Amino acid sequence: MAKEVNLAVIGAGYWGRKVTQEYIQLAKNDSDFSLVYVCDLDEKNLGYCRDVLRIGREKLSSDFEAVLKSTDIDAVHICTPNETHNKIGLHALNQGKNVLLEKPLATSAADAWGLCTVAERARLCLQVGHIYRFNNAVKEAKKLIDDEFFGDLYYLNLQWTTQIPSPLGRDIIFDLGPHPVDILNYLLNRWPDKVTCKGKSYRRPSLEEVAHFDFDFDKRLMSHVELSWLEPGKVRQITIVGERRSAKVDCLRQVVEIYEDNDGPNSCVNISPNNTIFDEVKHFVNSIRDENNHKNPGPIGAGNVCVLESLKKSLHEEQTVKTGLSP
């Protein structure tokens, strides 16, 4: 019999609703899992959960502190604004709850490492919402890299662009940047030695809406990342260029296209697309049961924030910055 896990979702905005839907589905498939509470300060969000997601009133709350103190739950998934992550995450850990925090883990590296320390001392599971680690196309790309399918890697390009109203109070580096930073760490199993960042704001006086990152991993391997909230269409693509062959990874369609000898015919790897959010929340629940936090542990999220801080420093100082994360 599996260990029972009772969970609360904190934050029922756009992403919190998506997460909540997957926990509802998980509860249907897993009799030892229960979604006990959904918490949000906005009554409209709670109303959506009640009327659309059909969550009973007894499971809805606007008091996150009371929810975190509840002995009815042992885990929380936090989907609140970035600037609240550290406060609510720390409060949850101090109440003895296992935590999955949406990215970024915190808005400063010091706070992110502090969360990791508290979780480790309390022997609690701390994970981060790095959703693309659960994307079957990205997982296939990692397998190909690990198997040296491309030969020596030359460089990787990542394009994360779309056209949307720029989120209030957020810059694209900390808001969208965690995804490509984490994907590179996942694929290469290392952090960049040095980073360079350029960014601009066009539709508002401050807070970057477009950013370009350049990462150096060693004397040969490098990567470029393009982020934009201004570019038409939605692109989530990884290009891998290697000695023997290359690939384009469409993370939205979950397609991996292989280019032989960099100039030959192309072919597609056979991949079954998956529901990445469902697989992520299922992994979190199973990690609590197994006490195995190997796939997406808190220190990965803290390292991610360190890279983001280095990128911001590079932007402001207009120079390349060492991350301090390389061996």
C-alpha cells in the first residue's frame, strides 16, 4: 500500500488552476493521494475553482497561514507570484510541509540556498517547477547527448519567444529565463562557467521584455538563449549542433528532428508526447513517498537563481560575469 499524501495548492491564478486540474486527475488515479485545500487571496480565483473545477467549498481557503498550519496536509504546491516564493516556501517548510515551488525558487540566490538548508535539515522534499525536465522531447534530447549521438557538442541555441502583454512587475530574465537555464543544466549536467546578458524594455520604461544570453561552458562548448515577449508566434525550441549531427527540438509539439552530418537528410525521432504538468506533480507525490528527491531537487533551483543573478549582473555591468558554479 502506498504512503498517503495530502496536499494543498497555494495560489489559484492562471498556472495554479492548471496545476490544480492535474492534482484532481491524480486523485482519481491514486486512491492514496488527496487534494485537501486550494488557497488564494482572490475570491474570483476561488470562485473559478468552485464553479469550474467543482472543488467543494470546504476545500477552498483565503488564509494560507491557516492552511500551512493544518495537520491535514503534508505537502504544498506553491503557485504564487515570484516575490512571495521565499516567504511562503519558508513558512511551509517550517510547518513541516514538503514543498514544490514554481520557478524561480526565490528572487535571490541567498534566499534560495536558505530554503535548501531548511529543507535538508528537516529532511523534507523541496522541488522546483522546472516543467521541461518532464517533457518527453527534452528527455529524449538528453538521452541522445548522454549517448554521444551528436559526437562532440559544439553549441546549443534556445529560442523562448512569444507575443504577449508583458507581465506587470516582472522582467523576462527572472520570469521566463529559468526555463532555458534549467534545460541547459538538465541536458549538459553542468552550469555555465561564464555568462553574458543583454536586454531591453520597449513597451514600458523599465523591466526587460527581451533578453539574449550567451553561456560559456568550457573552451569549446557554448550556448545562446533568446527570450522575447514581443515576437509573433510561440516558439519553444532547442537547437543542438554537434560534430557528427545536429537536432532541432520543438518542446511544444514534442518533436525531435535529426540532421545527419549537419548537411544530410533529416528524420524525426519517434516520441510519444506527454502531459508534463501531470508527470511533474505525480513525480512530486512519489518523491515524498520514496524519500527520493533525485530528479528536481531544491539545489538545482538554487543554482538556477545563481545563474539568473549572474545574468542580471552582466546586464547592469555590461560585461561577462563568472557564475562561481563551475567545479
